[in-house]
Amino acid sequence: MQLRGNNAIITGASRGIGVYIARALAAEGVNLALIARTAEPIQALAAELARPGVRVVAVAGDLERESEHERLFARCEAELGSIDILINNAAIEFTQRFEEAPSHEITRTLQLDLAVPILLSRRALPGMLARKRGQIVNIASLAGKSPTPYEAVYSAAKGGLVAFTHSLRAELHDTGVSASVVSPGFVSEAGMFATKQQTQGVPTPNALVGMSSPEQVARGVLRALKHDLPDVIVNPGPIRALQAVGVLFPRFAGWLARRVGVADLFRSALEVRPVPGPRSTHERAHDIN
């Protein structure tokens, strides 16, 4: 895909990885519609990214309300024209022993992290198919591919998003429209894990697990778009080879997660809770992936 001049929607663009994806796409000459629940951050980002030849608009709305989806999409199309690229980035997560997880946390996470990307993809596809061009990029997580203790619901949602993307991609074969999934591991500086480090003192993963920068995640999105890649993992080290072995030998995958300290990292998040602020934990995490 030649990116310059295309029109893209990015959900969860107010903070975290979404900001870096928006910057990377704007640098490629892509016109952007930034969607988030809070208007001020995306308005500031739109002002930062707008430049000659690149139009950037801020569209505030609550993606958790399905009734909002049509309005948001219609506004994006009215501002930019036909949508060529949809980046489903908005997500929330919570770390907790599963048997203690409140039902509303479970349903909310599954709604925003899995149902919303599916519904937005369904909304975007008719126009893309009519024009025989377009691409959907879903931002998943290595938590959807590898055992992640104390993140069972988030892992289930992201694993579902990976499966949805691959199934949709197969269905779209030879239509001119495609779908890709980008799965970051631990990300420094911005995003959910960085927030845990800043607010809860969660330790840095060891060298075998590694961490990526948010710029590397954004470059992964660009690779997926430019080369129509089905699945992009953004993580240093031999994680892809280890995951392949884990698929063949599931017990090995569980052993490895314990051995490299993933369980310890998330267990530490259970022991230290964030200092309460003016918004709930979920509201602070909203639009961060």
C-alpha cells in the first residue's frame, strides 16, 4: 500500500501507543481521524500533526456505546472522505486473579478489546469492498499468543482479536481489501505496561523477554500496511521461535512463562495498587494498549 494521501481512522489516539501510531502515519502523509473518548488530548494531537498535505481531525466519542459507532464513522467520512485504513487500537485491561474478577470488569474488557474492533471492522468493510481497496489493522498483544497469568480476560480478548483478524483476512482474499494484526510485547515509555511501571513499580522484564519502544510498535504498523503482512510481532529476542515451540508443546509455553518471570511481573502488580486519582483505573487505562 502506498500510504500518502490515504484516509485513516485511529481509535484510542489520545494517549499511549495510539499517539505514536498517529505520528508515524502523519509522517507518511496519511490523513487522520483521531478517535478517543476525551476531546482535549486528540485536539492537541491533531494540531501537532496537521501539516501541508495532511489533514488531521479529532472526533470524540465513547466506543463502548455501539450506538455511537455510526455517528463517529459518519463524522470521520464527512471530514476526510472515504476511509482507506482502520487502526483498531483502543483497549483496556486489568490485572487480577481471575476468580476475584468482577463481572463488569470482564464484560467491559471483552466489549472494548474484542467486540468493538469487530463491529468497527464491519462498519468499515462495505465501503472498502466497494472500492476494492483498504486495510484493517488490529492492535493485539503477545498476551493473546502466550500464557499471561493474572491477565486471563485481556489475553482472551487479544487472542480472539488475533483469530478474528486471520479469519477475516482469509475471507477477504482477492477482494483488494486486507486485514493485519500487530502484537506488541512489553512496551516502554507508553502504554499499559509502562503505566504499571510508573504507578505500581512493576519491574522491567528480563533480557530474554525484552521490551520494545512505542516507536517500534508504530513502525510495525507501517510494515503491516506497506507490505500487507498478516501478523507482526513487535518484541526483541527469540520470542517468535519460542512461541512456535509453545504451540507444539503447550506445557513448555507455561513453563517458559514462569521461567522468564512473566508470572512474577504480573503478580507484583497485584501486590501494589495505583494511587487512586480523579478517575478509575479503567478510565486511566482507556485508549492505552
